[in-house]
Amino acid sequence: MNIEIVDRTSVEKGAEAALGIVDGDIHPRPREPKSLHAYLSTRWQRHMDEFGMIPRHGYQNGPAYPKGNPDASRRDAVPPGGGRPGCDLDFMRLQHLDPNNVGLGVLNAITPAPGAAQNVDLSIALSRALNEWQVAEWTEKEPRLKASIVVPYEDGAAAAAEIEHWAGDPSFVQILLMSRTAEPLGQRRYWPIYEAAERNNLPIGIHAFGYGGYPVTGGGWPSYYIEEMSGHAQCCQGLLTSMVIEGVFERFPSLRAVLVEAGFAWLPALGWRLDKHWTTLRSETPHLKQRPSDYIRRNVWVTTQPMEEPERRRHLTDIIDWIGWDRLVFATDYPHWDFDDPAHAFPIRLSEEQHRMIFRDNGMALYGSA
């Protein structure tokens, strides 16, 4: 839900709610490209200085769709001392964590995006650097923040090794993938990641965006940023269909997948369509022992941002009834322009129990920090 930003910098911590909320999607960012050099070997420092990171997409330079604001961020999110939005922990505390009473914030470091690097060795090095940076600059300094393990996801074995390196570290509560990968996420090349996630009881957070080398549509590159933004939902429908039909959730029944920043109103329709086709075509996939919608309801969580707002607000209640009220985790997407203010995000009235589930209890249960 896009709202007018409310200035809460003068609000005393904890004044707005009796319990701290869980924010399932906060984006930290290095202050400058060389901020990661301290966590890279000399070889990769020189490589980044000379060549940078070449992503898997069809454009030679820069992002496919430049944003109106730097890094698609709020205009008021630039720290007073300068730097990119999301780079300053003290300013994040002042602008977001304290006034919004965030008791647990999950960091999703999507910039830079190591998994999108064409050079897999660089992807491995940058993933380790970003993880070390998250610990040193964020989670060790702010106990309310927990990080997602950044992995070189196009190399399943290397990604699994990175997961094993950090598994058990209290700074990390999930594994971060992106929605646009080189192949659909149900493909076997990614299964080592799911095996490591299940073995270590870590959820997989699948965040919108990424550069897999292909356009967001099935037929070519679109013309406008709005098409890029709206295409997140179809990317997640495709990857979730792949994961279900390829048998990921049958093979890894305890795996928890969290779809981050792609909406959720499309989930019931996708479940209905898959069930209908599976009823007729189930002989093609004998490895599936349950209906596709059963796997979705058992293994999938969603974050609330961005939230669809139907003209008849009660329809949103019907959608959540199908998904399950225990499957939604509140998220703000701070510091991006479509940030959801926790005081105004929900367009429907919630009961006290529903409010506690979405804003706190579901996230605490999912990330094991109750």
C-alpha cells in the first residue's frame, strides 16, 4: 500500500505498540561500492575496481529500468551525512526501527546482487563479503536486526557451502534467493540449496527482482518501469509453479519458502488452476502425492508488501482466508518508495488476534525468534 510518509522521528520508542512488530523486509546497502573491499581478498578488490560486476541481463550498462529516485528509495531516506538510502544504521534506527517499534527486522541485502553475477567465482566471493558485512556492520551493532544469508544461487553446491558456513550463527534467520534466476527454481540445479535449508531449519526467502538473463515477460523486454514492477507477481507464479510441480516440496517436506515483495492475491487463483490441471494430468507427475494447493498451503509464506487493495475490501479477507492468516508476515520494504507504514498498511479492519499474528507472531514463529 503506497501511503504518505508520516514523520515519526520524535516518537518515543515503544510508544505506538505494546509489542514490537516483525518487519520481514528491510534493505541495507553499502555506503559506497568500496565499502565491501574490507571483506574481499586483494584479487577481488582489484577485479571490482577494474571490471565491476557484470550481471546476467540483456543490457550492457546499468539496470534495465532506471528508477526515478536513487535505488527506488523514499525521498526522505537519504541519511543526513550522505550516502545511499539504507546505508546508515543510526539513521535507520531514527527513521524506522524506533518510531515504528520494530522488535525484529529481517535484512535482505539485494544490492549488490551477487547471485546475478555472470562470473560465478565473483558471485561466491561477493556473497561471503556481503554476509560478513551484514554481521560486522548491522547485526552485531543492532540486536533487533537479523540477516538473510546471501548465496551464489546459480551454483547449487557453492550456495549450499555458504549456507553451511553460516548455519547456526544467530545473526542469520533465512537464506536469500531472487525471483528471476537462470532457470525456474524447481530445477535440480537449485536442490542443494533446499537440502541445506531443510537440514539447517532455515526458511528460503525468495525476493522479487534479480537478473537471470531473461526479460520479465514471456515474450521480450517491456518498455516501462511500471511493467517491470507489476511483473514481479508473474515471476513468483512461475517459480512457485516450478517448485511445486518439479516436486521440491514433496522431496523437502519441511522446507519453508517465503515469497517476498510480490503481492499475494494471486495465490488462490494459481492454486485453483494448478489443482484443476493436476486432476486431469496427474499421471504426468506421479511424484506428487498431494494436490498442488496443498503444498502451497503447507510450505509457503508471503510478506504483506506490496498488498493488493481490491475495490471491495472484504475480498482481501477472502484471499487471506484461503492462504491462511498464519502465513502472512508483515513487511515494510524500507527504505524503498513503496514503503508500507505499519500504522496504515492494512486496508481492512483486523481483529486483535489477526493483528498480532500478522505483525508479530507469524514472523517470530517463522524465524525462530520467539
